[in-house]
Amino acid sequence: MTPASSRPAPHLLHVDMDAFYASVAIRDLPELHDVPVVVGGGHRGVVLSANYPARGYGIRSGMSGGEARRLCPRLVEVPPDFDVLRPVSRAIMETFRQFTPVVEVMSLDEAFLDVRGATRLFGPPTVIAERIRSRVRAEHGITCSVGIAAAISVAKLASRRAKPDGVLVIAPADFAAIVHPLDVGELYGVGEATRQRLHRLGLLTVGDVARLPVSELRRMLGGHLGGHLHALAWGADRSELTPGGAGTFGFGEGTPEGSMGAQHTLHADTRDRAVLAREVLRLSARVSARLRSADKVGRTVAITVRWSDFRTISRSRTLPEPTDVTHDVYQAALLLLDEVFPLRLAVRLVGVRVEGLRPRRELGSRQLVIGEQDPGWPDADRAVDRATDRFGSSAVRRGSLLG
């Protein structure tokens, strides 16, 4: 492993908004600042964000609304308003770009910044971090936390440990002393299932992983995972950023370059294929309309299915050519849906996503296969787009979605 002294100095900032959805929802409601509040939840939904008073009750993002209410009966639930959240996110990302053009957006509320080229103008990374935090607080009335390190996983870990409303630097020379005593679940990208698997193998701390030879880790965990965890345990993962970035299901500021999608929590868990197929059609239509509005096409269609026990699976299929046509997206998503039948459990949530996006102008005209008849789906889509743009989203609906 590369000696700490020879690794780059901390130059990456991971800026993460503190309880972003909840903070934006209640920033103009001082009577809620000290009250447990979540965004999302509701009868069938999951918690998207919890403020810090709510977190004191053990409420976390991804928890069902029912479980959150059991933990805190006086919980205040507010719905997410993406018409407010997205402009705030875009404005914050633009603030980041006033310090450096190298901003890799990870989601609506977090981004990595490479500030190597900004230090002469703005000062060292810690000063830049404080200036960003001051700007976000003054301009948007919310707080953020910043982690500073030489690798993205370490910067992410640092920002998490700086919360709420703080800054933490983890230099390469200090990495082992700070990180190796931590639980392996603290490593970036290590979920609960991987954490439990490592614990069963006797690897409880990051240091336990770091001390094993990489060959042994690969034997125990597989080549890719073993090598990846060894790099994480020494803070030696990626240190270069890709400006832009892609979020998930259309919420991320950088999404148009990577993917667009939509998901929906069903009113009741179901095993009914007809119900699920109608939901897939509705989501396919929504995603395809957003693609056309952004003048994008994509070649890979993916679905997400969340079971009633909250476990989630994804399936994807690559099309012969990129598309923004609702019929194409729906047919691919429906084939993916059929791959999960027979269902192991009832379905709670379904999502549709189109990935590998590119500008439509790069596509050119579609070539029909010999013997194929063009049913006019692209023209139908654009007629629907014109009607909904003029008269609203409910002006035209597919017959199978009525009732």
C-alpha cells in the first residue's frame, strides 16, 4: 500500500447538506425547528429525510412512515416539494462552481469538489470549506457539513463525522489513526448486508480489513470486493473527479448526463401483474416525456422493485438503439417486470429508469428493419407532449390508465 507521506495532500471537499429535504421544508417555519419532522413517510411511503430532533428518536432515511410514527407519535410529516428543492439544489451547486469548476454532483444534496486550482484565489481547503458553509447558510438558510481528504471515500466519511454543521479534515498521515478503529460499516459504500458478512468473518473494524493481505481478502470475498475493500481500508480509492455527475430517479442536479427515472410507492402491496403493469406504463410515460423535454435519448432501461419487506432489486435491459419513445421504454420495462415473476413477496414500490443518456441530435434518423412497419409512436408521443404542455398533465391519458 502506498505510504501516507507520498499520497496527495487533501484537495477534495465532500459537501453534504444537513437533513436537506427537512431543512428546506421547515426553514421558514421557526415553530418546527425544535420539533421532530420528517419529509415523506405518510400512509405508505418511506422517510426521505429526518431533522435532527427526529433522529434523536432513532428515525432515519429509508424507514417506513409507520415505523417512524411508532418511534415518535408526535412526529410531524411534510410532503416533499421538488418544485422548491430542485431550484435550491441548483443554486447551491452553482455556488460550489464559483469556487471551482471541478464539481461532481452525487445527488440533490451532496457533491465532491476538487479545489486544487482554487487555493491561490480563495485560500486553503479549510478556508474554502468555511466560505462555502457561510454562503449556503446566508443565501439559503440551511447548513451543510464538509469533509476534506485526498480520496473521495475518505472525504465522504469525514463529512459524515462532521455532521451536523461542521468541517473535518482527514489527512493521509492521520488516516489510520482516525479510521482504522471505526466499524467496517463506516466505509463508503459498505451497506448493512456487507457489514454483517464482514462481521461474521471476524472483520469488525476498518483496521481488521486493512491488516489482511489483499490476496486473502480476495479469497474470502471475491476478487472485486476484496480488492475494493482493501483500497477503502487504506484510503487509497479514487482521487480524481468527473465534473457533472448523475443522480438517481431524476432528483440529482446532474441527472441529464446519466439517467432519468421515476418511482412510486403503491397504495397497497400487490402481487397483481395488471396493477404493476399499469404502474410501469405510467412511470414509463413520465420518464419518456422528461427525456423528450430535455432533448435526450437513452439506450438502457432499468426497473426497480421493492418488496413488502423493503428489500429492493433492480433489473436492466439494453435496447438495440437509444430512444425517447414511451412505447419502447414501456415494452422493455414490462419484459423486465415479467422476469421477476413469480413474485417472492408482494410489491411495495416500483420504479422505471432510462440510463446512458445522450443528446438526441447525435441519434440521427431511425432506420426501420426490413419488413418492419413504423406504428407512429414518436408522433403520438409528441402530440401528447403538445397537448399536456398547453392544457396540463391530465389533458391526455392512456386508456389503460383510466379509472
